Amino acid sequence: MPLYPLFADLRQRAVLVIGGGAVAARKVEGLLRAGAAVTVGAPALDAGLAALAAEGRIRHRAGRYVDEWLDDGGIRDGGSSAGRCWLVVVATDDATLNRRVAAAAERRRMFTNVVDDAELSSFHVPAVVDRAPLQIAISSGGAAPMLARLLRERLETVLDAALGPLAALAARFRTRIRARHPEPAARRRFYSSLFAGAVVDLLRKGQPALAEAALDAALRAPAAPAAGSVVLVGAGPGDPGLLTLKALRALNEADVILHDRLVGAGVLAVARRDATLVEVGKTGGAHSTAQDRIHALLLEHARAGRRVVRLKGGDPFVFGRGGEELEFLRARGIAYEVVPGITAALACAAYAGVPLTHRDHAQSVRFVTAHCRDSLDTLDWNALAQERQTLAVYMGVAGLDTLRERLLAHGRAAATPFALVENGSRESQRVVTGTLEQLPELANAHRVCTPALLIIGEVAALAGCLHWYGAPPLGGVPDLSLRHAA
């Protein structure tokens, strides 16, 4: 089960630490930084904890643990209870005692961390990158704490030291910023300029007074009219790791995201949390949202001053109607830009271990769409049936019988290999291989569904030996690598 990320306010709240050694001392240090009222329960304290107790920064409850410590915060002043603890940290090397404390805290519905024992812990202490008041917490759920620490070390090297002062400055001006920019979209644009402009540069140079003056001047300046825009973004085939950096930036700046149905959940998960998501894709081969309606939505949101991302699977200019949408926007004076994506042919072939071109087998590649009979009738079948080339067929699952028939009729060999890649680049990826004469039967036998990309050509036979992602291909085809070696 995933953990629920939580930042707790422990100021003046009772926290009980069981154990008086070096591990307990490290936990106490962090709790004191958070302003907690810390009691350490242990027969004896190490030198560092003893010094903190002598200074009055922590309370020491001497003796062996009893469950009643949990009920009074570990503190008794003149016999009066201070109330139950908010958190309990167990830092002893006595496994039996650790289990006992964890069980008693569980009965009392208290969050407990048993150091180095994820199973007994109901909360985990993360690795922290501190740019106060900005903090980044990293947790592996107790599974790999060293990995969390390694990631923290890497983040420490890339996160600007000015981020803390910048966050503090933004907090002081928050009320004024909200009053000056009541609309969320305008406010986000202001913050984007604040976090990337002159203010942060001045903080980097150690000039906080000038930075505050620059922020004050920005808030006093006349507001420019909100200008909406559209970014046409290619989402790739599904693996969010294949998003470009510019695509990720656009998703995190968007006010509205109009996305295809087949855009993966992992891709949508990296978008800004409060962006409005509107699905405008296809279902069962038919438009769930007419193209005219998509145009109207783009225009409506852009004219309202919003940043719109039109998120398309693969690449927007490869069978994605991206050109039509840009023509519509240009005719109405809407600013736009395009962020290319990795198209399905490139990604599915790569994840299936199929090189689209190969010196020995294919000197060219053709991208073809075959989603309906009308589109099939417009193709140059004599050219498509030529040898020593690769065909990458988009949206062709429903027309495999016709595709085979036309290629065979125009001279393509029945033994030509194919690879049919379903859900390419996703965890559910499957690859079916065979020969052209078997194509529809194998697809039916393995119940291949959309989205799937079909690769036809000699290179498809390499899927059997070059596959690297997911399960090996289903079906079978002669291994060209062995034939070539012979």
C-alpha cells in the first residue's frame, strides 16, 4: 500500500521518544527543529541527550518503559497529566520492547515509528531536502531507506539555495498577490514569472531587500490583459518516461488539458494537479468528441486567457489532425506552439526490439494509416508491396484481412514477417509475430486489441532475438539474425 504523504505541525505538541542512545538522539534533533515538546524515556541518556535535558530543551523520564507513558505524553508535572502523545518514536535495540510499544500505541491510535522496522511503524521518517520554509520529503516506505538518502543527496546538488528565501518572500506577499491576481490562471502566471525572474536572481546574489522591492514593483505595475495560448503536445505512446522535457513543462503550466482517450494515465499523472482535464478522444473507432467541438473548446479556453494543452497520443503531426487544429487556431489569431512527441511507430518498434530500417533488410520505412476502408482505398498498393522496406501501419487492427489481401495481390510475399505490438511501451505491452499469410488469424487467436501498431517487413523477424521489454513475442517467425549469420 502506498503511504499518504503528510507534513505534520508538531509545535508545542508532545512527542515521546523511547531510548536514550545515539539513534534516539538523531531523532530528537529533528523533532526539536520542528518545535515539538519532546520527552525521552530511558533508564539513562547519552551525553548529547543529557546535555539537552540539562538545558531544559527536552524532558527525561527515567526508568523502564510502561504503557502509561503513552497516556500522559511522558510528562507529569506535580501529578497533572499533559495528555496523550501525538507521536511516538521507538529507538531501542530491544525487539521485544519495540513490539510492545508499537502494539500499545496502535491500541491508542497513535502514530508510531520504530526505527529500522517498517512493519511495526505506522509512520516513516523521510529523507529531507531542507530549503526552509520549502521542504522536500522522500520516502521508500521503509523498503529502501538508502535509496531515499541517495536521491536526497542528488537533489541537494540541483536545488537552488535561493528557493528557501524565495518561498519565505512569497509567503509574506501571499495576501497581496491573491488580491492583485484573484483569477487562478493569472495568479499562476505571476508566480511563474516570480520564480524564474529578477526576484530570484537578486536572492541568489544575497540582496533580499532589492528582491522585495522588485516584487513590490511587480505587484504595483499595471496588469497586462490575459493572453491565452495553445500548446499542441505529443504524449508519446504511453510510457511517461518518453515525454520530452518541453512536454513535461507544458503539462505543468497548463490551465486546461484536452487529451485523447488513449493518453496513458501515467502521462496525465505528471500534469499539474489543479489543471482541468477534458477527454476528447476516440472510443471504439468513433469520435466521442467531434473535431468541430474540439476546435470550439480550444477557442473558448484560449480566448478566456487560459494556457491550453492539446495532448495527443504519439506525435500530433503523425495521423493526429494536428495540422487541422493549427489551421483553425491561426485563422482566429490564437497563439500556438508545437511540442513533438515520440510517434507510435518509433516507440512500439523500439520497445519490441524491431529496427525499422536495417542495412541488410530494409532501406526505407513507410507510415500508413488503415483505420477504415476509405483510407485503404487511397493507398498506393504497388509501392507498399515492394520488398526491402518496412511498413508501419497505424490503427490497422480492424482491417487486417483487407490489408493482407491487398499486399498479397500486389506481390508481397506470403512469408513476409510481421510484428503486431499492442499497448506498446506500457506495462501491458504484448507482441505477436508471424508471417503475412497468418496475420488476421494470429491476431484473432491472441485477441489483439487497440491500441496496436503493425510492422510488416523483414525486420519484424528480429523481434524474436532483439526483444528486451516485457514478455517475449507470441507466435513465431524465422529468426533473420540466424539466417544472416549463416
